Amino acid sequence: MIVKALDTVHVSSVSSNNITTGQTFEVDDQAGRSLIERGLAIEVDTLEPAAPAETAATDDEPVTRKSGSAHRTKAE
């Protein structure tokens, strides 16, 4: 499940660091549902959300995957 943090959270199965507000990350379905039920995250459809052209050029925030690896949201 891919979710977006609505607040700063710590999910040890995703990252040893805190996940900040607005960061998108992948988590198992059970943990994702728990975060959503507690109002800490919302589900998103994809790891690469569509962004308007003017904001896409400045979007450098990586997406944290369940494996802990980072994925950039735009081509470098």
C-alpha cells in the first residue's frame, strides 16, 4: 500500500528515520490501514503523483519504499 504522511510518523519497517509530513512511502496493507484509521496518513494511487508543470520542476522529495530504498519522483 502506498500512503502519504499527514503528520511526522515513525514506521520502523519503512525507515529508521522519521517520515515527515507530505512524504509518500510504501508500507504493508495492515500498517497502512492502521495509519489511515489513526488519521496519520492517506492512501495514494501511485508512487509518482501527477503534479502541475510549475511545481514538478522543484519537486525533489524522494519516496521511501518499504525496503528502505529511496525513489526519486522525477527523472534526473
